[in-house]
Amino acid sequence: MSVTHLSASPRSRAHTASGISVRGVSHTYGARTAGGMLALDGIDLEIADGEFHCLLGPSGCGKSTLLYLIGGFIPVQAGVIATSAGPVTSPGPDRSIVFQNFALFPWKTVKDNVLYGLKKAGFNAAEREQRARHYIDMVHLTGFENAYPSQLSGGMQQRAAIARTLAVDPGILLMDEPFGALDAQTRRVMQEELRAIWRDSRKTVVFVTHDVQEAVFLADRISIMSARPGRIQHVIDVDLPKDRGEEILENREFIRLSEQIWRLVREQAVAATRGAH
Amino acid sequence: MMNMAQARPIAPNSPSQKQKLPAPRRGLHLSPHMVDVAVQVAVVAALAGIWEFGARFGALNPFLLPPLSVVLGRIWEDLIAGTVPVDLGLTLYRALLGFAIGAVIGIPAGILMARSNVVRWFLDPLVSIGFPMPKIAFLPIFILWFDIYDTSKIIMVAFSCFFPIVAATYAGCSSLDKWPIWSARSFGAGERELLWEVYLPMAMPQILTGLQVALPVGMITTIVTEMLMGGRGVGGAMIMAGRFADSVGVFAGIVQIIILGFVVVKSVEMIRRRILIWHPESRR
């Protein structure tokens, strides 16, 4: 895996990092009908400029919903979500997202998928070419540039989607369990890669996961969400070195934090299972 | 994997997935696809043989069913005399032009129906009523409104092609997977860009299915209008032959229609494969 990065790449349209402010946000699915389902209940969350923030919680706790709200994909029903650019009302290139199910364009090749975002972001032809090559190489898809998504495995599609989003160098990076379809080995490498990109490029990252170790490895702060309706139960600071590699897994603080958080998440997961019956 | 199963349209009968197991190394080894084609050709050849020899050796009345060789001979004569190219050309021209008009109106109408409530409120009842209706019933009206020559025939064809195309496009565009749309929007695509860059390619399998249904409908309509209205064209020539009790001429028309239909439908299948090269259906 190449750990080189496009250093201070020439940018035509710079997306500066920005904090994210979520205040009093609630969300109900099917709100217009009688049997609406409350997915998020009174979320307050301040994510600092340049922070790596993980949303951690059991499945169905609304963490993806919160991410889609920040992304502007679903309208905010109650409360306010704002970045430095103002209140979020629609999706925009300042907040790029990696979806859990990749959301690649199936009619475009891997390379054309990556080029699409670059073109929209206003990079010139030479930059587009260079960045596409770099990020496809970074996710180990060199040789598959001309493959269509349907010809790739789930893990490869996910890596293509990650390359497509990272290539546009967004100020705010939203990631919805982006490593879910990867095998453990690739997953670890991608985590290190993402940490390195974040450290070098000063992005604000909101990363949704249900994997405690992943959250502790990646994040500066972790929000632990409750089972449905989603509330933020705890916000935990991760006091670990900025540079994190394989060795961090044996760090005493890492292990302690992981265990502590695991217990908190477990409570919520048990509650979620009970709620389901 | 991606949820594209919903987008899988009618598939040509082809052998299953990449089961290209190395064939046993004895005798001649054919791919499953080649075996498929060979068997199908053999079936058609056998039927042609039964027709030919059945008619020739008195099992059937040669007036009611002239031998195939005689029919082919007639086509050959008319080909040299120049009537077959004119009739076939006219029929093909009417069918394809009518089909193209139906597509040019039907595809945008289907897209608009999926994207605008006003258009849907207006068109949905019309399409629902018109789709199952036998469109040929409108022929007298079109003759009244237009002429008895090309215009009314082509409009008749366009009219009957419109319905399957608009219905398929509407269905394709109203059941689009939201994820590619969301990602295009997050990269900053506007509504107009979304239409060209996302909706159309994503709905393309269903749109092509609609076109594939409409094309034979257009051919049928062309032949029927030609039969009803007379004049040149394969349908007109057949009706003339029928009136003169020229059974060989009638069967010559039928054979021409079979060949024409086969060529046109196969060409569209090939075009579909080219356009949908990205789709899993193209890799069967």
C-alpha cells in the first residue's frame, strides 16, 4: 500500500475544513403518517474544525440518519445543523460522503467514477488524471481502472467509492461504515491510510461505525449513541498519540478505552435487542 | 452487491453465467452458446424441410401451401425485378420512422411523468387507457385527419409505439436507486446535470426494454396498415397477391416479414448489449 500522498496539490476550488454544529435535531421517519418512527431525539453535537469524530452505536440507532442529515440528503425536521458555510439545506461538494453501500455509478468504470467527482469539483484535465491515478493506486485498484462496478467484489467497490470521495479532497468528510465490506487486513490498512490523510490534510471527519476498536483507533472524540430513538449518550475524548499505527493496539490507554467503550456500547446493544422484541 | 437486480430487464435466452468449464478433450468441443445456436438452426431447418417436402410430395395442396423453394424463387425474381427492395424499403422506412417518432416523444414524456406531478396527472390516465387498447382502431381517424399515403401510416405506427415506450420509461425513471443520485448531488450536480448524467443512464435498461417491446409492435402496425390501405410495401403487396389468388406471392411476403423482423430484432439486441456493457446482463 502506498502511503505517499499528493502533497499540497494544486487546487482549483479549495474546500476548507469546517466545524459542524448540530443543535436540538430530532428526526421522525414517516412523520406525516400516524405511525411515525422517532429515529433521532434531541441531538446536540459540536464537532470542531479538523476533528475526527466517530458516531458509535448499535444498528438502527440512527447514526446513519444523523450523517445523512449533516450531508443534507434528508431535510432537517427539527433543530439546526450548520457548518461554517451556514445552515445545511442540501448536499454540497464541501461535504463529501462515502456511503455504506458504495453508491458508485454502475454505468461508469472505476476511473470514470473517480473522474466524475473531480470534474464536478473543477479540477483541470491534468489534475483530474493525476489525482484519479493516485487515489486508485492508494486503494489498490490499479489495473481495474476500466472495470465496471458490477465486475468487482464488494470490497473492491467500496475501495473505489472511497477513492472517488477522497480524490475531491473535501473539507468535511462523511463516512458511513466505509470499511464494512473489507476484509480485516485491508480494513486495517485503510484505517491507517485514512488517519494519515486526515492528519496531513486537516479535514473534519464524521465517521459512522459500530466497531469499537475502529472508533478508538481513528477518532479524536467518540459519540456513543443510544438504541432507538437515537440520543447521544456519552461523548468520549480519545487521548492517544496523533500518529497511530499497528503499535497502538498494545497501548495501555487504547485497551482501557476500548474496554470502557465496549461496555457502554454493549448496554445500548442489549437495550436495542430488547426493544426489538 | 448493488441492488441492480430490479433493473434487470427481459434477457435473451442465453446459457447461464460464466460456466465455461473446459470441455472434455474428446471429439469436437463446442461452447454451450454454440450448441444452443446449432440446435436452434437445426430446428428451423427441419421445419423448412418439412414445409418443402410436405408440399412437394403431395402431402399438402401446393396451392394452399406452395413449396418453400418456389416461394424463395419468387422472392429472388422480385428481387431482380426490383419490387422486393422497394416494398421492403418502404415497410422498413415506415416502421422505423414511426418507431423513432414514438421514441422521441415517448422517452421524454416518460421521464417527465416520473419527475413532475402535473405531467403525471395529465398523462397517467391517458397511458393507462391507451396502453391496453388496440391502437389500430384509430386508423380510420388518422386516414380522415391525414392522408391515405405515408403520413397516416407513419403516425399510426408512432402512435402504437408510443405507449410501450412511455410506460417503460416512466416505470424505469420512477424506481431509480437513490444512492447514485445522492452521490452525484454530493459532488455538486444540479438538477439538469442529474437528468443527463444519472437518471437517463440509470433508467437505460428499462428504456431499452420499452424500445425492444415497441419495435415489433411498430412492424406489426406497419404491415397491418399497409394491408388495410393497400399501395406499396410488403403488407400491400401481400394483400394484392391474396386478391389475385397468388398464394406464392402471399407466402413470399410472409417469408420477407420473417427475415426482416428477425434482422431488426437481432440488431436491437446487439445495440442493447453495446449500450449496457456495464450491466451484469451483458456478461452472461
